[in-house]
Amino acid sequence: MIEIENVHKSFGDLKVLDNVSLTVKKGEVVSIIGGSGSGKSTLLMCINGLEPIQSGSIRVDGIEVHAKGTDINKLRTKIGIVFQQWNAFPHLTVLENVTLAPRKVLKKSKAEADAIGRKQLEHVGLGDKLDVYPSKLSGGQQQRMAIARALAMEPQYMLFDEVTSALDPQLVGEVLDTMRLLAKEGMTMILVTHEMAFAREVSDRVAFFKSGKMHEIGTPEQIFGNPQRPETAQFLASVL
Ligand code: ADP
Ligand code: MG
């Protein structure tokens, strides 16, 4: 489980996360929605220990992410993260890109890493692209490769940061299909997304952020159907 408690985070004078608390249980899918600059990406970076926090705490499976003694590299292997864009190594095949971290970080043998990589590439529908180079893939296929790469570390949690935002509209669906599949399989996920219909469909809960504050969290029915905060209603009116 991911437990975020009273987290405050600033970049200099700029308060970016303002007393954020959120618990994500095993198997839950939580979407984070909100306008640009509301702190959504920063929250994911803090969960993964890529950004320090000023106060509060974030625990992943009971381990304090920002505690001095925490082995952050070990903790990160539990948490897959996929961004808007991932630049694959152009001189490596799709399979080689996906198996790099299992081999280097998890010290898997080539045979073992290849088996995992193949499995995860099939999982995201790229079983026929193992030996091609990333430049031969469409944007949607590249994002699915990025998801397979994260899954190849066999994480307990997946964080998605606007993974479809840079894609041409006709390529969005195939990436959402992959995420939908992971959600159905019970993967614990936090996803930052602008795809409101998708958030409504796959999420157990949806959180609305504005100016670093989590203004409201609830079921998709509550947030989209009957928002309690004027800020949430205003945001939804602007995007729906
Ligand atoms: P969102 O993902 O919701 O668009 P971000 O978490 O990226 O928002 O950013 C929140 C705020 O923090 C923005 O005002 C952004 O400009 C600022 N910010 C993000 N990263 C940094 C950084 N590394 N240094 C300084 N300011 C940053
Ligand atoms: Mg962002």
C-alpha cells in the first residue's frame, strides 16, 4: 500500500504540494486530475523518491521513502513509472531496451530477462516487435514498450504520468487498452491523466488537484457526477 500523509513540498518559495494525504491500497486504481501546474507530476516523483519533500511522510509497503536509511534504489524496483515520453535507446532492439534494467539492476541472466521481456511485450501487444528498433514503432507502440519496460521489473505499483498526452488521437486508444488490461488484472496504479472518460471508467477513486492541494477525492461517480467542491466542478466544466 502507498500511504501519503500531510506532505508538503516546495521548489524554493513555490509551494507545490500543500498538505497532501492519500492512501492507495493494493489493487486500487486512483486517478489524479487537475490543471497544468497543480502538482500532479511532482506527487508521482515524490512517491518514487525522485524528489525530496519538506515535511510529512510517504510510505510504500511500510517503508518510509524519504527516510535516511531507506534503500531508495531497492524501493524503486517496486514502483514502475511511465512518463509522457520515454526515449528508448535507439541502437537497442525493443527486447533489449525492455530487458536492460532487469539485467543491470535485478542482475537477471540474459535468458531469464529475455523470458520476462518477451512475456511483458506480449502482454502489451508487442510480441511481434521484439527484434525491431524503437524508431520503427509508432508513438502508441513506443508508449506500450515503455509500459512493458516498467513491467519487466515486476513492480508492485505502477505510476503513469499523462502517458497518452503526446500521442496523436488515433494512437491513444491502444495505450489506454493496455492500461485498462493492467487495471483489470489487479495492478495497483496511480495515474495522472487528461482522459476523463478513461479515468471515470477504470478508477476506483479520482482525486482532484489544484495549486498543490487535493481539493476532493471520491469515486468516479462522486467526482464526475456530483462534485462537492466548486473548484472541481469548475475544472470539469472546463475540460468536459
Ligand atoms: P502538473 O504535473 O500538475 O502539471 P507539476 O508537478 O509538474 O504540475 O508542477 C507543479 C509546479 O511546480 C509548477 O508550478 C511547476 O512549474 C513547478 N515545478 C515543477 N518541477 C519543478 C522544478 N524541478 N523546479 C522548480 N519548479 C518546478
Ligand atoms: Mg505533469
